[in-house]
Amino acid sequence: MKRISRKKGRKGSGITAGAIGRILAATLFVLLFLCATGYLVMSRLYDGRFGFGTWVNDVYATGLTPEEVAQILDARLEKNKKLPTGVMLIGRNDKRLTIPNEDLSMQVSFDASAKKLYQSQNPITWIKSLTGGIHYEINPVTTFDLSALESAVDNWEIFRESAEALTHIEKTENGYELVQHAGEMPVKDAIIETAAKKISGGEYYVSLDTDGKCYRDYTLTEADHEVEATYQALLSSRREGLAYQIGDTTCALDAGVTDGWLLTEEKLEQIRNGQTAGSGRAAADNGEAEPAETTACRYLVNGEWRELPQDLTVSEGFVCAPDGSLIFCEADVDRYVDDLCAKYDTVHKTRDFETADGRMIRVPPGTYGNEIDAAAEKEWLMTALKDRTSEAHTPALIKEARQLGEDDIGDNYIEVDIGKQMLYYIVDGNVDTSMRIVTGNTSKENDTPPGVYAIYFMQKNRTLRGPNYASFVHYWMAFYGNYGIHDATWRGDFGGELYVKSGSHGCVNIPLKEAGPLYDKVSVGLPVIVHE
């Protein structure tokens, strides 16, 4: 039997698997080392600067320091005029405080934000930028003088010196009003803190109502309730529905008027000193008022016009009767009626007047107009206040025009233009009839007197008599004493300059053919405006 023998290979004839593995491991280590070294080198390459692929507010910040990025963004702010001119704090009830930039010394910059962003970056993560860059958005930071903010807020009107002032009675054009701040008392420190935070963050219109810390509830004190009681007495003194009716105008005697007639401590002092009583209100230094000295002025106390009682008190500047009710002053009632007469008495007023040809002129007073009976109206108004009357009252008149009101002439009247020697009959504001005329002879000083009058007498077929003359006229329309409008059949012409040397004795002469139709159209009481 034969044996089969195997020949052994030569020792060291090839690379073993273990050697190959070691070579690969070493190579991989070297590669990893090189990559790590390169990565770390890249991380350190941008030390103190923004890393590769960094964008800040659309600014490519790679390789830029935080200061350089801030300078670029600050320049944009200034170029776009986005720097603030000041700050406005907006409180409740639309109370506003404006603080200009020059007071706060505000400066707006991205410097702090850029530095904070840089410090938050991890340089090891720069590889993320290879996927398209890293984008950041930062906001500017506003720096300002905090002490200036504190000073401005400290002087803001919403803060009261004491809790007693939180409820008070305030005079307005509509009368006295009760002002209360219960439930909305401002908190100074919280307002300063909120405003500072918002301003630093770039908000320059700061609403204090969005933060519940800026206001706190306030519980009414005994002093507040005393003010409320005085205001209730004031409300009880008002007269609802009392008014003067002057033509189409209603002069309501509402709170804006009658509140000013209430007796105040200041007004009482003026009366005692013989001064004209004012309508102001002064705060009382104490709760007592001395009895008034004897005076012609009367006061409405507990429903009766009388002298002042002895036991008066003062609350919120108002003089109060023993039962706490408020007091009306006769002097103020008289003054109101006097003012009413000054406005609506027209009989003695020079008037603005638009002529038929569109000119604005001034016409002196004549005999026409309204005159209010002041004495009767003072008595009526005092009675109305005492009886708490509710009425739209038409005043009594000593002299009465065709209509009440500042315009008592209306749209229907006769206009006599001496300068142009024309007469116009106006109906509903338009010229119905016009004619040439002859007025008083100026060379003989028989001028027709300018003024505002009214036809007070009309007659047909009358003989007009005067010194050395007797003239028969068919139509006579008297408007002032012996002055009137009438036909003049003895004249062959009218108008022009005839009145200068051959004018009338003062009357307004008109053609006969015009006189009849005019006579039939007009009536007693029609205003007659004579002007030069």
C-alpha cells in the first residue's frame, strides 16, 4: 500500500489575514485623525467670528465679528429711519405720557444681541452649515436713562397725592361730574418696570393695560363716600326739562348752566367782599362756613328764596344747607337773564345785513326789534327753580318784532338803499319787486334816517302835512314817526341824484304805478331796512 505525502509550503511566502486587518485599522485611524484634526482646525478657524455659512438678519456673517455684524445692522436702522423719537406710555381711560428721546437719551443697537448670538454658538457644529447655511434673526436692544424714565412717570398726572383725591367732583362744560378711580389705581413701580422692559425690547408705544400689575383695586374710604353724598345732593339740585324757547332756538337750563348757579365757598366770599359773584369752585379748608352778612342777594334754601341760614357747612367747596342740600344764588340767576337779554334783545343793536346786491353792511338800530322784560323773567326763573318747573318758556317782551331770535328780520322785508336810490321788496329771501325812488333832501338836511324799522300804520288817500306843505298821497305806509313810503305824483322822474337837491322832506317817494301793488303786498309789522 502506497502512502501519499503532502509537501509543506515555504515559510513566509504570503501576508496573513491578521496583518491585513492591522494595516486597515491603522489606515482608518490615520484618516480619522486627519479628519478630526481638520474638523477642529475648521472650528478654530473662525474663533471670535461667526462660523462658516452663518446668516444674521439676511447679512452673510461668515468671518465677521459680532461687532462688525452689529455695525452693519445699526447702519440699516439709521438708513431706514427706524430709530425712535420718543416713548409713549398709554394707561387706562386713554391717559398718555409722551417722553421725548432727548430726555431718555435712548440708543438702539444690535451690539448686545450680536454678541449674545455669537456666545450661544457651538463652533463644533459648523458642519451643519454645509446643508444650506444657518440663519438667525436678532432684535436690537434699546438702552436709555432709567432715572429719566422714573422721573417722567413720577410726574405723570394719573398719580394723585393722596387717596382722598381719588374721588372728587370736577367741573366740566356740561356741569359738575363725579370722578372716581376705584378699581384702577396705578402702581408706579410696576409701571416703571413694565415700561423699562418693553422699551429695552424695542417697544415704544407701551400699553399698560395688558399687564395686570400696573393697576390695583382701590377700596373707597369714608372720605370718598362723603364726596359721593355731596354729588348726590348736586344731582338733586338739577332741574330737568327747564328751558327758554327763543324762536327756533331752545336754550336748555341743563347742568352745564344751573350747576354754575350753586353757591360755593369762593362765591360766598366774593359776595361778602362786595365783589361780583363768580361761578368757580374752591376746595374747602374746613367743613364750616360763617353766616353771611346782610346782603340784597337771596338764596334758594330748602325750596324758599331767603337770606342764608346760620348753620351752614361746606363740602367739596359747595355751601350746604343744614339738611345737606345745595343752594342756588339769586345773583347768578339775574346774570343769566341779563346775558339772555344781551344776546336776544335786538331793538338797540347795530346789525350785519346783506343787501339785495350782495354787499355786507352794518345798519344802525332803529325802532324795530325784540326787547325782553328782564325783571319779569328774573322773577319767573326764580319761581321756576323753586317750584321745579319743567317747561320750555317763551320770555315776556317789552317790545316785539315779527319773530324771536338773533335774526328777527327773517326773509321778508323792504330794503331802502339810499345810495343807489332803490327800494326792494324781498320775499322768502328773493327780490319780488324793485323800483327807483327819491329819499330825503340831503342838501336841506332832510335825510331819510338809516336804521331798522317796521311798517306800523297803513292808509289810502291821505294828506301829509308839515311846515309849509300839504301833499295828497294815494298810498301811505309809515315806518318811523312821520317817515314813511308813499307815492309822489308830483314827480316825473325817480332815482339817480335827484334826492341830493330836490329830495323829499324825509319820506321815501315811489312811483304811483308801483305804489298800489306794493301796498297790496305788504302789511303792518313788515321790517323796513334803510341804509346808505
